[in-house]
Amino acid sequence: MKRAALLAAGFAYMVLLIEALRAAVAWWHGELAQPGWSDIALIALLPALIWIWWRYLSPFGRDCQKCALPPDPGQTP
């Protein structure tokens, strides 16, 4: 059950991120002459969504030195 909830939350997050990016690009190119409240909300949420992706999901935002440490030679596998 926990795995299904995590997958659903991840899917919802990615849909929000993609739709926010789509709305921001359309606004930037002038395709949204009169943006609706949902477009404005998505554009406003975009910095927070990008920060979450960069901090927690991106391999570039993590402390990769902890991830790349070689195994301890005295430790048996």
C-alpha cells in the first residue's frame, strides 16, 4: 500500500511539474493572452516544484560524495 501511494504521489508530482513547465513556456512565448487561475497557480508553483526536484530527486542536488564512497576494505560483502 505504501509503495502504491509513493508511486501515485510521484506521478502527481511529475504531472504538476510538466504542466507548470508547459504553462510557463506558453506564457513566456505569449500564447496565453488571458491566463486562467490554474495557469497562474502553476506558474507560481514552478519555483517550489523545481526546488523539490533539484533538492530531493535530481542526482545533481544531492550530496553525491556519500553515494560514491567505495566499500570499506575490512567489511565483508
